Amino acid sequence: METIMIFAMNPRLKNSTTGKMIGKYHRGYAEPATAQQIVEMLGREDLRQLVSQIRNEGRDELKEQLPSLCPHYSQFKDNHRAQSDIIAESFTYKTCVDVDEVSLVEQAISRAQEVNGDELSDFEGMVEYIERSPRNKCHIWLRMPVGMTIEETQRAFCEEISVPYDESCTTPERFIYMTGDEVYRSERWLQPLSADEIEERREAFLMRGLDVDGRKFVEGNKAHGTNEADEPDKAHETNKANRTHEANSAHETNKAHGTNKANGAQSPVVAADDRTRFIVKECLNEAGLEVRDLNELGGIHNAVKSVLSVGATQLVTEGEFLGVMAELMPTYWEDKNFRRLVSDFYAKYTDENQKLTQFQRRVFAQSRRLGRATTTEKSATQADSEKGQKPTTVHGHSASLTDIYASSVPPVLPEKLPKLVRLVTSLTPDEMKANVAQGMFPPLGVYPRNLSFTYIDHLPRELRMNCLTIGETGGGKDTSLKLPLKHLTKPMADRDMVNRHRLQEFNEQYNTKAMNKEKPKRPEGLIIQYIRSDITCARLSQLMDDSQGAFLYTNMHEFEQWYGIEGVRGTNCTFKNLKLADDEDNPFGQERAGSQSVNYSGSLGLNWNASTTPAKAQYMFRFVMVDGPLSRLCLATTPKREIGSPIPVYGYYGEAYDKALAPYIENLEKASGELTCKQACKLVKRLKAECDQFSQQTQDELFDNLTHRALVHAFRKACLLYTANGMKWERLIEDFCRWSLHYDLWLKLHFFGDLIRQADSQTHTSHRGPRNLLHLLPQTFTRQEAVNVRLQQGKDSDGTCNMLAQWKKRGYITLTDDGCYTKVVKE
């Protein structure tokens, strides 16, 4: 029987064997209950009558006859509700806020529902149940954010809804009297977490040095603490220890590396790494500052204090902070006044017992994951190096961007994949899965009609998708994709076959009618989506007109076939249609005067797959490196096969494969309208912040430029997977899309990066407008100084005399007795 949480069956609990009462109001007993039991219990008529007596007749003594639930655990040892008998693995990751001030109840209910819908809040979608308590106060049941303890959740949520925090509500074995007087209920309230979600939450606690239920770890996984009724002081000390654990762990290194004030020794500088860079950059953002604020005279002192004030001292040591500052402000970080400021600030304001803020907790948790991923990859690389092997490839869903883009091979596909990706790639050899995982999206994106999702810029994005596989000859570019694409397009191809037959019959009837006879009307619903790459512009326009909002699709075994779609040859190709196919609402079509001519005006919805070699790809794009086509591509590749390597073995693609795909394709075909996927938007915001940080650290404008459309590609994939799942989000979508984003960007930089930089460097532009030469000179200057300023600004020296004469005539300068010039100060 699946248990959801504890249902303490008060007040009259019978022994299941003897039928006798165990004890009146036995508060120390709590047994597991199912969702059905809880729903039935809260809907009972005698419960409503009991609540009415308490409220309307003032009979508070009846309160203990109410049923109760323990929000935090679904099981205790021997059903004994005590801290000493907690079973850590039964933690529910829920808690309940008790609003005990009547005047604040309505505000709390209103704010709780607002916060629940606020995409910028840690508690978006976390409010699961609200009911009015026996005395018309209120209980708010919450799902705890990943990595936050009971107390942290309660404190942070109470702060968000502006009600006092009650620390008595955080004891782990706590129970809540229930009334069934429901104000709000989420569908998730009594739903259990999936195994993956439980694993994620346990891991988040373990990373903080806590047990799987968020309490301080005790050897043997034995419950920490005692029965609160027997030893309240000891229980309070336990909570206090839990509250300060994170701060203590964050400052262990501070003690080791901090400044010795008594001896006047300075803290050693620790070289910056991805973890410390991330923390300081987040503190910079939290303070509302930019890197340039740390380098502009007149504000450096306060800028540094601001960064330290929002939490840097709690999260990095003084030496680590200096290491990052050495990169962010190379001119000033060694200045003695700056060093004294940092040293004094750490000495005065670092309190290892101080509770971390919500911002600090978030940054700490993210930095730990970042640091662990980096350490894991570096350890693997070092181990391989010592063995004389090639460096281990990095994982695109977990490795740092520094490691991903320093690697000589693209990032590895995650081991755990979203359900649809796992299905599509299930019969593909491991070394070819990445190519199929990228290439599966274009055909799937054509099944919905008139479907779009709101992007983070509030503009709609349709499922416009492409994939160009670039690989060596004989590397399996086409072979690995051939069968998956055939089965992904089968429903479309079957429908097209019927409509092609209808179209042929219409054409035959039309052509056999004499000119003076009435011609038959073109049939409706002639949707043909799978097109040949040698299509004419007129035919392409006609098919777009027939499609009724659906996209077209083509698969090119050689990318040179794209010339046919563009209607051009060789160097004349500017990839106009390629650009139109990736952009919403760009005009496409044609207008003709003839009564039978094709006239269509709309957008070009064309998804496609293609393959080519590195040399051909670079040749085809050689004249448009900086014109935009490359950024609109989504790339894939196949690994270079070693001489004599075995032939990859594929699985059997049959009816079972088609049957498994069918529900996902049906979900896509049913979808339409302009929708919102909040999880996809949040994902893109996180990915963008990560890319922005890396761009700022590397100062690589090319990487920054390529990320803009690459992020849109990742967003579209996330939305397609969400739609194919029946509008349900999977946690693994996030890992997959992070991999897909950086796999795509790595390949663009690998195949085209230097070529784009070279083309961009040959484009000559002026980086600034005209400068006021008079402002560049000191108050009193010589003729030679005027000559020097002209030369510095790219002007010749011959015009100096004429310039000085004009300035003197217009009253800008005067000539002094010693032959110098002085600027005239205007009143």
C-alpha cells in the first residue's frame, strides 16, 4: 500500500485485533495512511459537526478529538510519534505553516496564492493545501523547495507572505489538527514524489552535509534528537545545530585561510575557479552592479563593499574572494587600500553562526553542484593523463563551461534521457545516439498546427527546427538517422500519400477539361508536408498555402540540395530561405497576375534534416560567415571511426517502435494555440545566465552572439518534449536541453569559429564617433602637444596650425607670452 503521510487516528483508536480502545486522545501514536483514507476522513460529516462545535460553541476541549496529520514523515518506528523513532527515509518533503494571528489570516491566504503563481518565487507551485483551522485561523501546506530544510522553508515562506514565523512549527515529529474546511487544494497535495525527485532532494541535502531528511547527519542514519514532550531543551539544541550547520561548513576554510590580525599577515590569494567565480558574480548581480563598477574610479570602494555585504563573506574565504577580484579588477586588486578594505570587512562582519539568507542558500547550493562537477571532471582527466590515455570527455548536462569548451571532443549525451528521447534513440548504437538525439526534433516539430510558445522576451516561438549533421565520409551520418527519421515521419508520409493521390486526380480532371469548360475547384485539405528538396518556389508556396498552419519537412542526404530550395546555385546563395525558415512572421510567398497562378503570402514553415562533410559545410557558408545563417543552424556530428573499428549494430525498427511513438505523435497533433511553458522559460533563463557569465569571463563576443539563437533552439526542444508528453514536464528535460545547447555551440565553434572570427576581423567599422580634440588637451598646452593629439586620433600634423588659428579666432584658446596656449573658461 502506497503511503503518503502520517494519519494519526485520534481520538478513539481501536486495536485491530481486540477491538478495544488503545487510549483516549493517544497523541504519541501515528500510523501510515493512504491518500484515499485522508480524503475520506476530511470529508466526514461528523468532522464538520465537531469543527462547528469548537468554533460556534467555544468548546476548545473538543479540539483534541480532531483527526491529525504529521506533515514531515510518513512513518515512525513502531508507529511511535517521537523524534527518537523517526525513519529518515520516510521524509515527505512537505511542511505546514500555522498562521496563528486572526488578523493576518486573510492576508496570508491571499499572499500564499499569489506567491504560488509567482514565477520569480522559490515557492512557485509549492503551495499544496490551505484550510481554516479549528479556531478560524489557517494552515498552509507546502512542498519544500529542493535543498531547503523544514525551518528554512518556514522562515522563507513566512517572510514572503509577511506573517510572523513560528519556530514551534518546525519540529520534525509535529502533527496538525485537521478540519477539512478547505480553501485551496493543489492536484499535487496527496501525490507522492517520483523516485527521481526523491533522489534529487536527498542528494541536495547530502551535498550540504545533512541527512536525507535535512537534519544533521548522525552515524547509522539514526534519528537525531529526542521526544519533544520529554526533552524540549535538547530538541531545541538540535534545531539550533541544524540552523548553523551550513554557515559552519561554509566558513571552515575561512578559519584556515583567513587573515591573522594579531600578526598582521595577509590572507593568501587562492586562484579563482568556476565555483568562486560563480559565487562572486552572483553577489555582484545581487548588489545590482556590473564588472565595470569595480573598475571605475570614484565608486570602487562602495562597489566592493556592496558585493561583500550581500553575502560573499559567507560563501567564499577572503583568499578566494581576492582570487576572483584579481581577474575582475586587475588594475586595483593589489592596491593596499583595497586589500585593507577586504581584510577589515572579513574581520568585522564574518559571523560563522549567522543564518544564511535565501539568496545565499541558493548560491551556495548551485556552487556546490558546480564545484563538484568541475572536480569530478578534472579528477577523471588527471587520472587518464597519468595512465597515458586520452582525456575523458565531459558531460554536457553537468560539467562546467570551462571544461566543456576546453575539451577536444563535444560534450557527452546524458545517461538519463527524457522518455521520448530515450525511446527514439533506444535502437541506436551508443556512439551514434547524440546525432539521433539532435536530429529527431525537425520531423516531430511538423505535427502540431498553429502552435507556439511564449519565449522569455514575451514573443511567440513556433517549433521551427533543423539539424545539420557534419561528419566525415563513411562516419554514419545518414545511416544512423535513416531509420529513426523514417519511423518518425511515417504518420505524415502515410497521410501525404493519400493527399498526393487526391492531388493527382484533381490535376488530371483539370487538364482534361477544355478551356471553354468550367474547371474543377481545387480540393480542400490537400496537406502535403514531406517534400522533395528539388521543389520550385511556386510549388513551395502552394504547399504552404495548403498546409493550414502545419509545417513542411524535408530530409536532404547532401546539404548541397538546399541550393534547390533557394532556387540558386553556388556563390549566389545567401541562404534567404534558410533564414526565413527559422524566423516567425517573416514574409514569404509570391504574387502572380494570372488567374490560375499561385498566390501565397505568409511565413515559411519548413523543418529539415541534412548531412554534409566539414569541408563542404565550410565551402557552402564561406561567403556568409557573419550574415546569420550559421547561428540559425542546429548542428550534430558523428565520431571519427578508427581504422578497423567494428561496424555499429542497430536494433530492429518494427511495429513495436511505431506503436511506442504513436502516443507522443498524437499529443503533438492535438496541440495548437499560443501556449506558455513556465518550466521551459525558467530553464532558458538559467541557461542564459550561465552563458552570459561565461561570455563575460572569456570576453568572447562570438560565443555571446551564437548563444542568442542557440538558446531559442534549446527552448523549442524543451517545449516540444513538454507537448509530446501531454503538456507534462520531466526533470530530465533540463539536463538534456543543457547538453543540446552546449553540444550545438561546441560544434559551431569547432567547425566555424575561426572562420567567423577571420571574416569579422576583415569587416572594417568605426568604433566611435568624432572626439573633441580640445577636451583631450590639458588646460595649458604647447603646439607639439596639439600635434600629438591629432596623430593619436588618426589625423595628420599639417592641419595643426589651421586648427589652432580657428580655435583662437573663435575664442576657445588664447596665446600666452611664452608661446603656449590656454583654454578659455566659459562663464
